[in-house]
Amino acid sequence: MSRFDFTPYRRSTVGFDRLFDLLENQARLNAGDNYPPFNISRRGEDNYRITLAVAGFRPQDIDITAQQNLLVVQGRKREEAEDGSELIHVGIANRGFERRFELADFVRVERADLADGLLIIDLVREVPDAMKPRKIAIGGAATLTAVPSPDDSDAASAA
């Protein structure tokens, strides 16, 4: 995998340190591990879905933890076959895993389901009303008045 050099961007931007650190850390952490495979899809303006292929895992084997700007999905390895049989060939991965997803501000987990070997996590971005763009009317009810300066008040009292 090729490494990206963000030095030119770091020199010409202010306040984006966290973004560059995030990109570099993600590249380093995910350099060789691709288990379990996953998809990320956008399902609307503010809706996203993460789908992980977790064949062989039961709901009680998976922990999903949502923190501020971070989603962690962990799968615990199950013990050997519970029916007393002996495995001759193991082709279905049954190893523990941890997947981390950095989330943008105001993104929260809406729900998670496990069906047909796929863990589906729905995410939604809910921007607070105070942060949403709003239209400003020109010539609205607000009027501007001039604030008298100290020199103006002296001149008015002398007249």
C-alpha cells in the first residue's frame, strides 16, 4: 500500500490536524487486516449503512460500542464445536475481530441487525437546528438605528 504524504496540506491549512491524523492512523491500522469484509453505503442525504460479513457469529458473540465519533464492532471467537463433533477441516473463519469506524460529527447508530450472516448497522446524521444553514431575509422586521457618539450628546445638550 502506498503512503500518502500530507505535509504540503498541513503547511497550508489550519485546524485540520485531526483529519490528517485520522487518515494516517486509519491507513496504518487497516494496512493488512481485511477481516471481516464490509461494505459502507449511503442510503440518503443523512443515512448510511455498514454491512459486515460475520458468518458463524451469533448476536451474543458480537459487541457494538458507539462513542463520540467512533463505532467499534467486536466479535468474540466461539469455543470448539458444541455438539461434541471433531472438526476435520476449518474453512469458515471463526476468529475474533475488532473493526473501528470513525464517525463524523452528529452521526449516531440508529439500529443493528444480524441476519443471514450479515451484520447490518444503520447510521443517521442528525445535525442540531442551531448548526443547520438558515435563510436570512433582506429588509426584514429588524431595523438598524444609529448609536449616538459621545460628541453628538454634548452638542445636543449645548443647543
